[in-house]
Amino acid sequence: MTTALDLPDKQDWTVDDLASLPKDLRYELIDGRLLLPSPTAIHQDIGVRVLLALEVGCPPDLKVFVDLSLKVDHRNEPRPDVVVVRPGRLDVTPLPIEDAVLAVDVISPGSHFRDMYAKAKVYAAAGVASYWVIDPLFEDGMVLSEFRLSPNGDYELVSSTNQIFTTDVPYPVTIDLPALTERRRAMMGGAQG
């Protein structure tokens, strides 16, 4: 039996309001907007594959996680699909944003603006040094866009590719986007998308 979720009719949420939510509810709070994402199987598969690629060369002073809430301020508690953190306080939920060195978001059909703009502004303002956005919706293949924090506090686009992605920040990582694209196509029964 499924129970309906009865949420207050609020337009502006704060971190304090989140305490009233069920403990197992997957949510994000971005600029006071409560979001209840429901990722698809493909979305989750991409997140796991990125986590595995990030774990390969992860130095011992960093850890990689999926679906971990980050405490930013009273109006923001994002939940990147994958995050690389300094493991100082892993027993704290949500994890303090200052522990994150890389946030990765996979775009869902309904989250393009949120992932490319609203969440990027939140991560940049909080000082997360690197942000990757993976868009699996291109017909020509998944695109990974890498952003890094600039001296003025905004993100600058460093690279964007649908080929094999390599970077040295926050440590050497390689992600085979053509292989992920083929995996996505196979999961969809060979259909484009």
C-alpha cells in the first residue's frame, strides 16, 4: 500500500522546514524551492559509472559518493548525483558543502535549467572548486561539461565533449563518454535517446 505524501503548501522552504519531511525522502532544496527528484534507471546508471571512474584514481584523502546531500545555507541543500569530498565528517547529514571538491550532476529532462544554472550558482557561491554536468540527452552522444571556479567566484567552462573526457582536477580521471552513450542506447533497447 502506498501512502500519499502530504506536504505543506509552501512556496519558499528553508533547511529548518526539511526536518518535517520523512527521513527516507529524496529531496533537494535550491534557492528555497523544494524539489523531489525521481531519477530514471539510465540517470542512475550514469551516476554509478561516473562514481566508478572517479574511484579509480581517487587519492586516500578524498572519497566519492552518490546521492549525498550538501549543507550550504538556510535556503540551499543540493544533492549532486556524484560528489567527491574530503572525508572529515562523514557521520554528519547533510555533509557540509565546504567538504566537497567536485559535484557532478546528470541532467534529467526536467532539470536542465536547474542543473546548468541554479545549482551551478549555489555550488560556485559555496566554493566547490569543480562542477561537471553530464547531459545524456544529445542524439550524438552524452556531453560532459567541466566547469571550474574562477577568481571572481563564478564557474568558467573548461571543456565540453562527447568523446573520451580526461582531466587532472581534482585528480586524474578518464570517462569514456562514447561507451556510456552505447550503454544508454543498449538500455533503451537500441533506440536513440
